[in-house]
Amino acid sequence: TLLVDRTLFTVADVPIRLVDVVIVVLAAALMVALQWLVFRTKLGRAMRAVSFDERTASLMGINVNRVVSITFAIGAALAAAGGVIYTLKYSSLTQTADAKWVLLGLKAFVAAVVGGIGNIRGAVAGGLIIAGIETFGVAYWSPALRDLYVFVVLILVLLLKPSGLFGRAVVEKV
């Protein structure tokens, strides 16, 4: 363990531990850094141009292969940061073919859908919403239904606001 496991305060009889606060702060810092990179740098502008139309971006002088490579490297670095954050809370690991890892990937996808696909702040907010619902669901109802809470939220969001909580319906003219 990297952090001392202690309770800082309680919210509605649910203990909030130091590791929980550190996880939220790290997630927020990573979100701000990624948001800055994507919307305030030349690389971010190139990434957005390549994602919109690869061919036109190359005609405008953007090295598409370089941008794609850097984007994958950033994604791998964020995945590594996610792994470190995961091990802050759960110090034991299981075999890589475990069903728990598939479920974590599904929950990450659900977080992106809940927040709004393509929206960085929405994906982080979706993850925090799902984490909160899981935590309070386990505390107040049944721990056995932990995964059910996530997918109920997904169904509700898809029924009520299909573009996600922070997403916008985009109409593309042809």
C-alpha cells in the first residue's frame, strides 16, 4: 500500500477514505492536463483535425502518422496512470484473463457513454457518477448488485439522454 488507509469523514454513513480523495484529485488533475493538451496546444489541434478528417489534415501539412503515434502513446500513459490509481485502492491483482478486468473495461465504456462520447470532462464525470452510485448502492442496498447499478444507470441515460449527460447530438451535413 502506498497510502495509509484512514477515514477522513463520512457522508450519509458512507466513510470517505484518504485513498478515495487522492483518487478523485488525481483523476481531476489528469482530466485538466488532457483537456489542456487537446484544446490549448498545436498537438491537440492536430489531433482534433486528424480525428475529423485524416486526409484533409495531411493536405494541410499535419504529419498524420506522428499525431496518431503520439495519441496512442498518450492513451497508453493514461492507461498506466489508471492502473496506478487502481492499485492505490485495490492492492491485490488477479490473473489477466479474469472476468473482473473485462467488467472494468465495460464500466469504463459505460462511464464514457454516461458522460458523453468524445467529451473529456463528461467521461471523468461519468466515471465519478458511476463510482458514487456503486459506493452508495453497496452501502445502502446489496453489495451483490454492485455491477447491476452501473448498467441500470447506463440504461437510464440511454433512455433519457442518448448523447450522454455532457454530450450534444451532432448533425453532420453531407
